[in-house]
Amino acid sequence: MLTFVLIDNGLLIAQASNSTKITMPKKSKDLTSEDTVIIKLTPSGTTANGNVSPKNIKIKPGTTVVWQNMLPEKVYVESKPDENHYQGQMLNASYIFPGESREEKLNDIGSFIYDGSNGFGSYYVRGSITVVNQTVEEKKLPVATIQNQTAIYDVNQIKWRNFTNDLGQFSVEYPSQWQIQIGNRFTGEPPLTAQSSNGISSAPSWIQINVFDNDGKTVQKWAQIEKKNLVDREKNTKLVEPISCEVYKIDNAEACSFVYAVKDKQGRTTANLQVFANDNASLTHSIKYRTDAAIYDLETPVVQHLLNSYKLTKNH
């Protein structure tokens, strides 16, 4: 049988049928980015034990754990918070038969070890689960690394290249060391996507330009729509600078922008700038910029140069 016990500090750990205490492993596989985790119980080559994969895991509250029984024998799964076998709240079910699965959504923070067998001492399985707060340590660039790379943000030392899209809607300068991907009316991809290749940031610098019919909307309206989609509806985003139509101008035309931060599953925080401008041909120009939050301020002169160089070709 698969049994669990609750110890005094509120952590769920298991005991074998002889009530021998089992301690938690020192290392667990970090699966806090997953919403569902599948644990497979498989044969090991001997009837004495079964394999458990992944064996020791760390998850966030609300994760659904699925045990898949791929053994030739049934395995009983239940929660027993102490040696008196009172039912607990972590797991409480019947046998998992071969080829069947059992799932449980774990909402409470705690750690426990589960072990068990087919009820007759064969196909012994054991694993551990730790449920932790979803607080991922933010990855930051070393200060020394940032300071040693300031030269690449000096606009006077950067070699610039000029790009004009295939429809002649805009032209812009970008750093020559950046890698670019060019789209056109045949591929349907954005006209220009550029990304830094210097490798010093855990989140590379990235700029993407798109042009589309303004549909009769002002740049402020487009900024409001995009803010709603990218910030208001997302959980891991934070508005840093609200929508403003005073910060930038694109080729002397009004531009509206906002800045927001995003924390991804790897613990990286990116700083994001969104700028919109309309030209005289009823087209809206969308300029998206993203980089590691640690270098956003350092790279601002580079982005400012790029925006200053941006030409709305249809206006001339």
C-alpha cells in the first residue's frame, strides 16, 4: 500500500508500514513552472521494486499530480497522517490498477514522502513531493558584467545599418552587430525583427517593427488596446510607465508609448517598451522593444537613436 503521515510541523511525510521514519531528500526536480506533473510507476526488472519517475519533485500550490501505474500489479494510494491510520486530506483513494491513473491537485504548502507496494510487499515504490510558494528568485546580471559592457551602449561607438522595408513604408537604423529577420508581404512576418547577439544578458535585447492599417484609430487608442492585451489581462506583468503621448516623436509625428515589466517562468524580468505612430497613409507603425530589466536604462540611448532615425516614408 502507498501511505503518508503528517508530522507535527505541518509537513506531510510518509512512513512505511513498520512506522520507520523516512527523511526528505536533499535535492528535488524543480517543476514549479508546470501546472500538471505526471509521475510514472514502471517496472524495474525485479518484482521487489518499481521505478518512480520523476522521483523527487518540487511543485507550486495548485499543481495537479498524476500517478500513472505502468506496473503489472495494482498499487494502493491513500493518506494516513499517523500510525493510527486516521484519514488525512492529502490523498485518499483506492487502488490504481495497471494502465490506470490517479490524479490529485495539491493546494497546501508542505513536504511529504510517499511509499507503498501492491499490498503484499512487491513492487515497492517511493517518491517525494514538496509544495512551495511560487516565488522564483530573479536572475540578475552581475554589476561588474554590466559595467564592463557599457561601451556597447555608446551610440557614438556603434556601427549603424539602415533598413527600409519592401513596401517603402519606413526606414530605420539598427546596430550592425544585431541579428535581423526580414519579413515581407509574401511571408506575412513582421517587416523587421532585430535581436542583440552579444550574449551578456539572460534576456537578449529585441526589437520588432510592424505596420498595419490604422482602422481609423488614433495612436493613443492603439496604445490602450495593446496595454489591455499585454498588461491588464496578464498575471505576471506590471505597468512601469503609463500610456503617454509626450515621451517620443517618430519623424515629427505624435507617438504614444508605455513601459511594462514581465517575469517569465525562468525567473527573468524583462523591461518592455511599446511605441505607436501613425503616418499620412493611414498606417500605424508598432515598435516593440524588450530587454533584460538590468540593462534597460543602459541601453536607452541605443533605443532612442533607433527611434530618432525612424522615418515614416509615406510622409515625405
